[in-house]
Amino acid sequence: MRSLLILLLCTVVLVSCQEEYVYPSVVTEFIDARTNGEGKLTWLITDQGDTLDIQERSGLDGLCADSTYRTITIYEHLEEEASQTYPMVKVYSVQQILSISPVDKNNFSPGEISTDPLDIQSIWRSGNYLNLILLPLVKEGKHIYMAVETELTRHSDGHQTLSLILHHDRNGDEEAFTRKTYLSIPLSTYKGKLQEGDSITLTLNTYQEGMTSRSFAY
């Protein structure tokens, strides 16, 4: 009976704590982070083009002034005030990720493009980016990633297809364990070249599917 009473009391305390604490409604997303003239992260710019003010906090300085970093950021929207130019957000975590602008295949010698295998968690297009969450097998070596433009094809109906291949060079690293890797491929250089109705095809080598492609509307 005493054990049952203790268990019931613990359950009441646990439920009470859960009811009192409200977890913040956070957003986790690939997003651009912009610094001010002093090299401090000051704004977030979503892939839809919306600008967000970062609430003042420590640990966001020491970066290049007036620069944009591609990041995966965890943040919370705060209550808006009439005096604000942009909506205010509270940043909990900012992690810089690789942003690899496409390089023309003619910059590579024959056989120089490497397609070491990895696996895909997800790939999607958002605004002016292709975003990738990849699962390479690694140990301690530095892997090299590049986006290579292989061709821009115009079809008989006037639409175009941009073909990219992911250059992945594991640089002699051993395949010991999976490391989640975040990449973004900027598409801003194709503004004016690609139009609505065109498409983008990304080819990469995977353990599960071999050489495989993913296509996205522009």
C-alpha cells in the first residue's frame, strides 16, 4: 500500500510539472543568417524571402561583417510589437552548413568527378536552394562535396532541364559509421536562365540505389 501511495504521489507531481511547463514552439530549418557591419548575426532570411530580426543574445558575434551564412537554425517566433521593422525571433541554435554553388563540368579533367556512395535522408527544393540531408559512411577523414553542372538541355516544348551531379570524394576515409551531413546548393546563379516550368535533376551515387536521380520543378 505504501509503495502504491508513493507511486501515485510521484505520478501527481509529474503530471503537475508537465502541465505547468510549456515547451516553446520552435522552428528548425535551413535558413540564411546575415551579419551586421560588426560581424554579429542579426537577421535570418527564410527561403521564401522573409527577414526576421534575431533577439539580442551572446555567442553570435566574431563573424565576417555584412556576410550571409547558410545555416540550419532552431528558433522561436516572439510576440510582435508595432515598432518592429521585422518579426523578432529567439535563436536557440545556429549551425553553419556547406553551401556549394554549381561548378561547370568543363572545370574538371576526365575522370576527376568522384561519386563515392552515400545514402539519402531527404532532398528538397526551397526557394533558391536545393537542400540535402545525406548519410555518408565516415571515420575521421574530410569528405569533399561539390555540385557539378553537366548540361542545360532545352526540350522541343521550350522547357529546360538543368542537370547536376553531386561530386562526393571521401578522400580515402574509411567507412566506419554514418554521419548526418547537411548541404545546400544555391540556384540564384540560374535566375534569368531558368523559368517557371523548367526542371532540375540531381544525380548522386547511393549505397541502396546505385546512381540515382531526383528531379524538382523550378
